[in-house]
Amino acid sequence: MHKPAQKPKQYMLMLQRLRERRSAKLMTRRGGIAAKGTSEYMHNLAAGKHTHNKGISFKAAIIIAVASITLIIGIPALTIMLTEADIEHIQLEIDPDAFVVQLHRSKTDTIENLPLEQYIRGVIAAEMPADFQLEALKAQALAARTYFINKWSRNTGPISDDYRIDQAYLSDAELKLRWGGTYIENSNKINQAINETQGMILTYNNAPIEAFFFSTSNGYTENSEDVWSSEIPYLRSVESPWDTISPKFQETKIIPISEVHDKLLLTVPVTAWSGQDSIPRMAAIKRSNGKRIIEMVIGDQKFTGREIREKLGLNSTHFTVAIKNNDMHFTTFGYGHGVGMSQWGAEAMARDGKTATQITKYFYQGVDIQPYTEVSSLKLKLQQTFASN
């Protein structure tokens, strides 16, 4: 850790004064007064009015105006700079013996070589809010590291930063732009989560798991075979009743009936929904253990819940439909595919005092946590990788 150098007494007094001014009400009150005074003076100046009758010289008034503007603009920025300079930095611990991640940057179509834990840092920052609980961030670190190691064990090609393909990733420069004045605080928290789980992954039968994760459940996670084709023993449907805290738990999307027809290629005419004819049948005919729609009929056509979700851009496959005038109102519950760890579920569990170990072992049934360097199924490939570096 880097410890700030001892500050002179005068500097510390100034820093204390600046901190006292950080109160939102105080800054608003001071800013309002300064802005009002400056505005009145500039208005009078523009109107050709003089301020000498108030006992203030023209030159003094200009100085006051400039000083007021500087005070309004400068103090918040200076306060942030001085305060962050006073925060201890938690350095990311990079294992010198860890292998290098080849990352494909989709926007620039380039390859970057990164130490494993630095890559994991960028994934956590992109995939989970930095203000989540530390134990939730640690659970995300375990899942993200496991996801990468699992893919690397089957394919040595670059991993993508496109979340639709692999895991999202943000560079340090991108994080500074995103976080601004909270950059050091957020970095410290994520670095701590990575340091406390360094090199650890989730395994099942001594092999890295498919560590899928998603934003928000509808109250349950999904069995893998209800979303994809294969049944995976550790990706079982479990209750996740805590996800109601997520801002994405319930959402209504309004889509014109004509647009639904075009995107789903419905054969039933648009006029059938307007009341001129009887409204066609529209019902879920098969649901998963997680209450999501597996199959649905609209008129005489059958669709998968996943197909409807993807074509209409819905948050999840658990939804209800209501017809109002010329629109369809789709109310969704949850956000994401529903398989593996719910990130908002992890956050709620962490708020309740659960550890990263408890969180991951709940969402990934029957798994173990161990260093990837000690997983027997990986040792040969690790040896080959290190020998070639």
C-alpha cells in the first residue's frame, strides 16, 4: 500500500477547511449567494450602471466577480483532488508467475496482453457496480476468473471484451472517465476484492465450471437445460427472492402492435387485435422451474420465450402481455438469461452478511473453491503455457 507523505501543518489546516466546505447545503448556499451577486453586478455593468455609489470601485468589483466565479468553480474540484490525495491506495497484487491474458478489444479490433488479475479488475468494473458490497464484488471476481480459466482451458485464442460473446471489460483509462472523482475509492474496493480472491476459481469434479452470471432474477434462477441445450449439474434453479431490490426487477415495455407483427412475423392480421375481430389466443404453454416462458402461442403460431425476448428486446423471458389501444404492454420480471449467479441476488446476500464463498456456493450448486494452479485437470496445460512464455 502507498501511504501519503506527511503534510505540513498549514496544508493540513487548509485541507480541514476545505473538507468542512464539502457539505452539500453549505456549498449550495455559498454558490447561490456568489452566483446571485455576480449576476446582479454583471447585469448592472451591461446596463451601464455604476457601482461607485455602493462604495465599491469598478476595479474592486471586477476582482470580486472573478474571485467569486473562481471560488464556485474551483473549490469542488480542488476539494476532490485534495481529498483523494489523502486516501490510501490499495494496490492490485499482480502474481508475476501468472500467465498473460490475450484480450480482443472489439472497438479497435486489436489484441492487448494483460496480467490475469488486471484483466479481472477490468471485468468486475464493467460487469458489476463498484458501490456493491465487498463480498458481492469478491463473488464476481471468483465468477469472472473462473469464466476466463474455463474458456482458456478449452481454447487458447483471445477472449473478447464484448459482453455478448464473453465478458465486458473496461481499461483503467476508461474507468477514470467513468468514475471521475470516485476513481480511487472504487479502485481500492475492486482491488481489495481481487486481492482477497487472487488466483481462486470455482471447480466441479476438479475442473473449472461454466461460471455464468446475469443481472437480476425474477425470484428464481434457471436450470441450464431450460435456456440452453445441455443439463449442467451445478447450474440448477434456486430461489433468489432478494432480487426485488434491483431497479431492473420489474419493467414495462410498450411496443406498437404493428411492430410486434413485423418482428415476430405474425400471420394473424393487425386488425385482429383492435377489437374488430376476436383477439387471437396468446398464452404461455410451457414454463421452466424458474417460472420463465419456454414456449408461447400467439394465434396459431408457436414461439420460444427466448425467441420473443430477443426479437422484441425484452429484459427476460418471464413476462405478461396486455393490449391497450394499438400497443402491447410487455411487463418483464428480472433481467438477463437467468442461469448461474444473480448479481443483484449476490448483492442482497452480501448486505445480509453472507460471504463470497456462501454466495457462490449457493448459486453454483456443489462447487469447490481452489487456486487454479492446483486444479489437476489444468496442470499439464499450465506447464505447457509457462514453458512457451
